[in-house]
Amino acid sequence: MDSQFATAMSRALEQTRAGNPAEATRIIQAALAGGGAPQADTVATGAAAAMPRKPLPGIEDAEVVEVHPPRQPAPGLSGLSGLKAPHMQQGDLQRMLDNLGCMVPQGLNGLPQGLPGMARTTAQPPVPEGARYETRSFASDHGTRDYRLFVPSDRDGGPKGLVLMLHGCTQNPDDFACGTDMNRHAERNGLIVVYPHQSRAHNAQGCWNWFRPEDQRAGSGEAALLAAMAQAVATEFAVPADAVFAAGLSAGGAMAATLAATHPDVFAAVGIHSGLPHGIAHDMPSAFGAMRGQGGRAPRKAEGSVRTIVFHGMADATVHPSNAEALVAAAGPALRGTARREAGRSDGGRSYSREIVEAPDGTPLVESWRIEGAGHAWSGGRSEGSYTDPAGPGASAEMVRFFLQRGK
């Protein structure tokens, strides 16, 4: 990379950290056009500079679709210890520009919004006879969010548990419920399901803010809000205290990992699909690095004993599969037991491997499913929802089995 590109990269990163993705975009566009990095007076002019400046409360859109695979295989877990200055070629700058296009406010510079090819579904999930699926809102000291609530049909003994389901970027609760088909599994197993909605008002791409320090703490931000929501609904329906679970996809999966780390007193187990470890990123640059498997903070070692099941497609070009390894490595000492490995093939033709750690009584402590040929999508999901891979093994069924399975 020549000095002009290096200068452009440096200035673009400065603008990103300062909360000015539009300026970062302009700088990269100029570099790709062969003009190098714009001079300081040039950066301050043009369409972006003409727009009213509003302070941004931190970068909010780290979870974006990366349609190109990394240039080279990501380093192993040892490569997660620190974020180094990237060595980037012109193609890498173009990919960063594509990512920044998802961060620029709507209408600015005419850049496309949303995620191409992944339109949000308008379908409504099926509701079994006797069950309920309704819209609610939850308010706490840490904020307010709407949510969808699934309540299974009446049965003796009441609900057997509760699952907090956290959607990915650009999704909504109905989309996520359709794609995961979790309501059907919840009806079969007597589970309450809570689908919180992350609106565009709280993140421009509808992502849970897994990479912001203020949302990674037990007593503040989205982690505190979501834990309080789960507790409130569990109390309302008399759900057993040891049967509250969380699961999520992508940004939602990363937030589920955070909930396991920050609220082990609330969640007995979590399911993380195509997600990242808690605390591996603290801002936009480190989030991109972690997503691409090219750096980030070392995952924080869990102190609690929240059982964890992980799913990840080995062809995922959005969140690198090395993050699945990091999630398993971050499991706390209380989750150690007898390990074994299995391999299989789904009815849809996907080969997979499954690593299992069990307690002496047979209770599953950690499971990691790695699915060959699968991308950034919910394994075994239904095509009515976005980000689904119907050919894969059923992640929803396996997560529910993992959550409820107890040793003899």
C-alpha cells in the first residue's frame, strides 16, 4: 500500500472514531478514485460538510454484511490479543467503504441503506391454537423497548421456561420469529418467548449495541434493560428461576454472550448463533476487526456458570468462524467436564461437527456446532424469515433441547 493510501486509511479511521462516517466515506472514495487523501480544507467541503452536524452518541452500526471473504485465513485465538494497524490493499478500502455505506445516515451522499438482498420480511409467524402472540412494551431505568410475547397454550404445571430471543441487524421480532420458527418449538416444550425489538431510533441498522462499553455492563445500558425485561416477564408467568434463557443471531448473539457474562444470576443458559464473545470490541474499529477475525480485545473469561451452546457457519463472511472458538475458550472454569466430538450430516445435506462438554451427571455445559458451507444465517431456519439456512441442522430445536436438558 503506497503512502497516499496509508494516509487515506489513517484519516478515515480518525473520522470513524470521531463519529463522522460520512467524512470517512468521502476520504476513502477519493483514495479509490486515485486522488489520495483529501487535504484538510477539501474534507470540510462538499455535500457531507453542507449537512447539519449533529453529535453522534458513538458509532452504532458495527454489524454489517461483508459479502467478500477475508483476504487470508484469520489467525488463531492468539491473534485476538490486540488490534493492530491494518495492512490494507485497495480492495480492502473498497470493502470498508461498503461497510461505511451502512453507517451513513439516510440520504447522505446518496449511499445505499440497509443490507442488499436481505429485505425485511412482513410475514407473521404462525401461532398455534390456544397460544398467544402479542405486542407489549417494557420500561426501566435503563430505557424502553417494545417486544413481542409468545405464550404457549395452557398446560398443567405452567410454563417450563422462558427464552429471550435477540434478533440480528435489520431484522425485527416478527421476522426473527418466522425465520427461527421458535414459537413452534416453544409450544411443543411449554416455553414463554420474548422477542425484544431494537428500533432504528436506538441503532440506525437495528443492531443491539454489543460493542459499546456502556452496553456491556451489568448495571447500565442494553444489558441491564434486557435482563430486567426477562426477569419481569418470568415473574409475571411464574417461570422457574433456573429456566430463564437467552439466544440471538449475529449482533443478537453477541448481546446474548454479554448477558451471560453480566447476568449469570438471571440466565441459566444462552444460545449464540454467528455471534462474538463478550467484551471483544469497544468501538467501531475493534468491532470490525473482531468480526473479521483479525484482532480485537482478548475475550473476557467468564466468571459465572452460564451454560452455552454455539452455532456458526464455516463459510460465514460477516462474522468470522474463529469467533466460535473464542466463545468456547471464554467459558468459565465451572463449565469444564468430559469432552467429546461428533460429526454428522443434516437432512438438508450440510455436514457439521459438534463438540460437547458434559458434567458428570450428563448435563450439557458447552456445545459448539460448526456447519460446513453455511454462511451468516440461522441454521435450519425457515425461508419466510431473513438470514436463514434451511439446509442446516435445526439450531432452534437443538438450543431448546440444550436449555432444558438436565442430568440424571
